[in-house]
Amino acid sequence: MRIQFSLSCQKGTIIPINYQSEISNWVFAVLSKAGAELSAHVQQLGYDLSSRNFKLFTFSSLAIYPYEMDQVKQEFKLLGNQVKLNISLYLDPSYEQQVIHLFRQLPLTLGTLEGKPAQFEVKHWQIMQKPNFKDTMQFKSVSPISITTIEEIKTTNPYLLPDSEMYDISFFHHAVRRFKAANQFKSLATLKLLDPAFPMQYRLIGQAKSRLIHLKPNPDAINQLRGFVYEFEVSMPIPLIEFCYYAGFGEYPHLGFGFVDLK
């Protein structure tokens, strides 16, 4: 499911340029308050909403226009009273209204207003229409996609460039690994997704732009992540494409990476 939220705020609110950690923490906090029905559904998938082991979600950048940016302080000053945020979760659509209700109950604490913590409350929302998924599709990344090498020994700079010769190997490795975890580690053969006549393919469209995101302290113990914003074409089994669309492409979507839109 994908939901676009309109969040109300006060004019003059100051938020950091790197706000991904706060939004990630908010999503975890919201989901932890799920009722018995939704919690039981997620437990059947092998996850627990009361902890942080359900990471099958991602989110877009904040739409915060108009604003003023202070490059020295690395912060935005909001000149309006509303921002928009898209949140994408790999959950059954039948739980959409329950999820919306949860987000309406808990404000997002982000930034400051006159020296005090600022809050953003859900005022409006829109359930985004499900795309017509095909085995070959073109996407554009809205938040950076982070892909690292699959070597056991990581280098000081493990991030792969989207035009690297090894990129597609890691790209599909991380996609399949997360998909199998979401399906309780069933083999692709059991899931009937293996077809030698249909190889998975990745193609970069245009040029990629690098983004380095600094993160607040988090359970993943990650201080910063590098990703790339780019357009691409990918061929994969339809269930895998749908999974990546909702749960995020690449690594660490739950930290604000890997959110894509149709090109």
C-alpha cells in the first residue's frame, strides 16, 4: 500500500536537511501501536510490529515548498503550513484504513519552532492507486537507492555506482534476499519465480546523482549512507517488482532510501 499524507505544521518551523531518521522512527512508533488484527497478520509473515524487525517500508522525501534553506546550518525554514509525505508499506491493502488511523493518532515530531520541538499532524491523506505491474518497467528514484557490494569483507567505500559493471549483481541480490525474508525464506523455485528463459535485467537511464545522508543514532548503528538518484529500467518477475515498489529498492529502505515512482 501507498498513502500520501498531508501534514499540518506551523510557519517558521525549522527542520534539518537530513530528516530521514525522525521519519523512520515515526513509522516504527506508529506501527508499534497496531491492533491485534494487524499485528497478527504481520506475525504470520514472521515479523513483530512491537519491535523494529518489520522493515518492509520506505518513504519519499518531504514536499516542503515554500521554504528557505540555510546551507551553513544545514536546515530548512518552512514558509508554509503544510508538507506532504508518501509512505509505502508491503502490507495487504485490506489494512489501509487501519494504517491511516494509526498515523492520524500520533504526530510526527520533527525540527523546532521557537526553540521547542515541532509537531506535524496528519490532516489529509490519499491512497495511491496500484500500478499495472509488468515484468519490465521503468522507474525514477524519489529517494536515493543505496547498493553495496555483496562481498563479505566490506571496503571503506562499499557503495556501488549505478553504472558499475557489478551493480546489477548486487541490485538483484539485495532485492531477492529481502523478498525471500518477507516470504519466510521460501526458495524462488517454491515460489515459482525461477524461469531460465526470463533473466532479470537492469539498465541505467541517463546519469545518476550521488546523495550522502547523515543519520541520527539508530538501532542499525549507521551514521551515514550514500545512495544515488537515477532513472532505470528493470526486468524481474512481477511479484518481485511489486515487492520492491512497495518495500523499497536497494538496502535500508526503512531509513528513507529506495522509494521510486513510475518513470
